[in-house]
Amino acid sequence: MRCFTHPLLRRLLGLSAQSVPGGLSQSKGPICSPKWSSLRQSCTARPGLVTATDAVNYWQKVFEINGIPEARESSEYIVSFVLGAKTFQSLNSKSLYTPLTALQQEQIQQLSNKRLERMPVQYVLGEWDFQDLTLKMRPPVFIPRPETEDLVSLVVEEESWKCEKNSDLRFPVSVPHPVILEIGCGSGAIALSLLCKLPQSQVIAVDKEKTAVDLTRENAHRLQLQDRIHILHHDVSHSSAKQLLLWGPLDFIVSNPPYVFHEDMASLDAEILCYENLDALDGGDDGMRVIKTILALAPSLLKDSGSVFLEVDHRHPDMVENWLRAHPNLLLVLRAIHKDFCGKPRFLHIQKQSR
Ligand SMILES: C[S@@+](CC[C@H](N)C(=O)[O-])C[C@H]1O[C@@H](n2cnc3c(N)ncnc32)[C@H](O)[C@@H]1O
């Protein structure tokens, strides 16, 4: 599995969940690139021939000279991709030391030029892994972050727990076929992972952006998951719950909504600001614009005891709890706060109370 920034490195760097699509902060300036042809003369065992290892070392240097973040990783991902591998580490010694063809060198050059323009490597390659899935990636659709894999796991754990509880009953209530709504599906990462992990489930995936809806649909077809997913071009802020109730009351609502505080948007990395849809990140003044909409909709969409799982900013758990207390009519309670791999409160489990 590919993970651009290792969780530990991210922890050391203190990076937040929605802040890094495969790049850290960087300086802008003119692009400097030693001649690719000079590499052919200088770095190879046999003069005139460039191996994968030479190419990785060369582009790492070019990226470093130009202040491109994660220069080594960027270079390794690009070269591996052109050789048909996911990671540089997975290449065998034959692939590492066989001279690259002219076409491969040309492809590496073209992809590296995009990275030199600060394009996140996920868009450069046009695909990225999320849990066990390889998903197509296309700007400006939000690149799924590794933290969000834990949001999927929380929903799966809750469903497993419900199933166990049900099977312990003397007269089990029914065979579980959970119906899940994902609000803001982006590339389809969460929705499609849930379909894989919960083979009896059905998912309704909505996004207000046509580009996101199209990409989720494309990813669903590529993964042959299209039969259990309904993908809707739908803005939850501008419509009632009616359209979403066509599939019946829901077991779960899951969302990684835009939750960055508006004042923090300007300090995001250039990679994000230049390539990703900023509406996918900007949660308004308190980061809660879409969170509040989801919570206001939830009671009319969920079954009794149904759950909302949200990814949020680490400042949001207290804010959401206070907001729910101020809206007792919604009958929603904050059941649990879960931390991300940096130890920050990141995921909320909110449950609809039975009447
Ligand atoms: C942070 S991204 C998450 C994308 C994807 N779920 C993931 O985790 O990779 C938030 C998504 O919510 C969508 N979105 C924002 N406001 C929305 C709204 N009012 N209704 C529906 N979708 C919305 C954005 O277009 C974006 O795709």
C-alpha cells in the first residue's frame, strides 16, 4: 500500500488531517533542472544507459534543488509507477538495474515536470491507494488522506458490534443489510471501502460537485461495486431530506466534511491551494458549516439508534457537544470521540436516541 507521508513523519511534523495531500510547505521559484542527458553520461554503470536507480537519484536532486517537498518519495513513486510498480521497495533488482527505455525516460520526465509545478503526486500518477483499493485521482477532487481510513474502520466496527449483539438475541431481529449515506463522497474512497468491508451494505454517496460525483462513479465501475451504490449530485445545504429518504431510514451517516476553519485556509500548502477544490476543505468561520447541516438532517434520515460518524478538526468535539446540547430537539447524543494516529481527537460517533 502507498502512503505518501508516513504517519510517524506526519506526527513529527504535527500535520493535521486535511492539510497535506502529499506535500509539505515549500518555496516557489524558477525551476532548475540539470540536463537529463548529463545523467546518461554520468550516473550509469554502462555509459549512455539510465537505470531506475539512476533516475530516482537524479529526480530527487532536481526536486531538492527546486524545493519540492518529499523529494525522494516523489521521485520513487514516479519511477516505480512508470515501471508498473506501487513502490520503489517492491521493485526487484532486475528492474532496478535494467536500463530504462527511451519511452520510460520520457514518461518519467513528463510526470516529474508536473511534480515540479507542485502538483500533488496523487494527481501526477492519476491514482492512489485508500485501504485496499486503488482509486483514480483527478484534480480538483479531494485526495483522500490516510487518517480517513480510521473513519471507515469505526463504521465497520460499529456494524460488527450491532451484528454480534443481534446474533446473541434468542430471536435475532433480521439479517443485517445496513444502509449507509456518505455526505461529500469526493473520489468515493469512504463509500467504496465500506461497500468492500460490508458486503451486505448499500451506500448512497452524495456530493455537491459534479467532478466528484463523476469520479466516484468511475471508481465504482472500475472496482465493480456499482450495483450497491447510488451516487447523487446533491448539495445537502440546499435541499430537504426527502430525496435521500427514497432508500428508507438509514443505519449510518458518514462524512469527512469540509472542516478547516476559514481563517486557516490561507496557510494551507501550495499543493492544496493550487490543485484541490477549496470548497472541499473550507468549513466556514468555525469549520462547522457542513457539520451543522449534517446534524440537522440526521434525525429525519436515521433509524432509531442509527449513528453519524464524522471526521472533524481537533477543536470540534467540544464545539459539537455544546451545539448538540443547545439543540435537544434533534435527539442526538455524542457517544464517543476517537483519536487519529497523531493522538488528536478526530472522529465523532453521534447517535440518534430512541424516542
Ligand atoms: C473533505 S472532502 C472529503 C471527500 C472524501 N469523502 C474523502 O474523504 O476523501 C469533502 C467533500 O464534501 C463535498 N461537499 C462539501 N459541501 C457539500 C454539501 N453541502 N453537500 C454535498 N457535498 C458537499 C465536497 O465537494 C468534497 O468532495
